[in-house]
Amino acid sequence: MLLTTPKEVLHLMTFKEVIALQFSYKDFAFEENFKKFSSLIKKTPLNSIAVAPELCLSNFCYDDMQKAVNFTKIITPKIKELSQKRVLALTMMEKEGEDFVNRAKVFYDGEVVFQRDKYELFKFGNEDKYFKAGKKEDIKVFEIDGIRYAIIICFELRFVDIWKQIQGADIILVPSLWGKLRKKHLEILGNALSLANQCFVIIANSSNEDMAKSSLISTPFGEMYKDDRKSLLKQKIDLKEIKKMRRYLDVGIKIEEDRGKGVKG
């Protein structure tokens, strides 16, 4: 029988497999979109962290948003099943009272451990006409098993005040549906966020024909991994890099010793 000391366990826990999903999806092709999503998630290792593109199960489908909301209700239990021993992040169309919202959800071990509604709506895409904006104070850092996360949604990546609001996160998850014309912006902003907040950033973007792709994994040191040809962008990260960077270039972001014990949600 192999015995592992607590110190060795702690060392192993600093390494995580992180994944950005990059695939195409269509309006009203709910089952087809979910099939793609599910197939990719099943290829991810246990104990990994996976991010899917914005509204990857429905697209925006403004012609009949209620159908997307109905599908969200049906498919949520299946996503919970997929999240056993995994962290999964995506956005889904839901209703809050009579209003439609673009809701980010983080699943872990069969539960929704964090959720919030998109705050900065993309006016060029008419999001402000169809969705109710979320609350800015809901954009915050949360913990899962001692790792600090934050989630920002697509267009919100452009707002530096949001970057400041989520300082202290170890991993920032970014579900995105970012256009091809602004491809470089996505890459530059994602990389800059990881440097400014000295953390890992995982961006999952759509590979629809008019979308940028450019899904990426960016490190606290500014190394960037991306490949537009892949539907599953994987990278093993070492969370110790965060602590090293925050000590090496102290910009006032707290390090591990300043934290309480991690809890789910």
C-alpha cells in the first residue's frame, strides 16, 4: 500500500489541469449543442477545471428565448452529473421574475456552487434590449476547496474596475462569445488580466464562423497558451506560481497565508 504524507498531498494539490472548451454552436440546436459540450467534458480528466464558451447550449436565440430557458431547466441535472469531481463553468439563459438573464454558473461535485448574472451587457449585440443586467456587487471572489475563483463574462473583460474588484482570485474563468474583428483585443486583455491580477486566466471562446476563437490559458508570469485548431485546450498549471509572482512583484495582492480555510461556494 502506498502511503502519502500530508506534505506530499499538499504538493500534489498545487497542480491542476485546466481546460478551455472551444467549439461552435447554433440557435435552437439545444440537444446538438449539449451533445458537443458533454462529449468534450467527458474527455477532461477528473479533478480538472473546465470553462465553456458563453451561452454554449443555446446561443442568444433572441427569436424565442423562453425555449432556451426551458432547456436550461431540463439540462441542469445532467450538467450536475458531469461536474462530479470537476469544476465546470458556463453561462446559461434563465429568467429572474419576468426578465431574461445571462447567468454564469459554476458547478462542482454535482452542485451549483456559484452563480451571477452578466452585468456589462454588449450593446452592439443588443444584449441590453433582451437581458436584464446583473448587479455589480455580485462580481466577487469565491472559493472551492481552498482555491479562489472569479468569473467574468465576455464583454466584462474590457472593464478594468472589474479587474480590481476580483483581485485576489487564483483563477479567473471567462466564458466568452467574442467576435473575430476584435480577436487581438481578447488575447491582449486576457493576458493583461493575468499579469495585473497575478493569477491564471482561462478564456473559453466560441469557434463559430464569425467568432475569434482565441481561447487561452494565461499564467501569472504572462505565458499564454492558445491554439485555434483545438476544441479542447488543456494545460497543467502549478498554483505555486501565484504565490511566487505576488512575492516577487508585490502590488498588494494577498497571498495564501492571509486566507481562511477554503469552503465550497
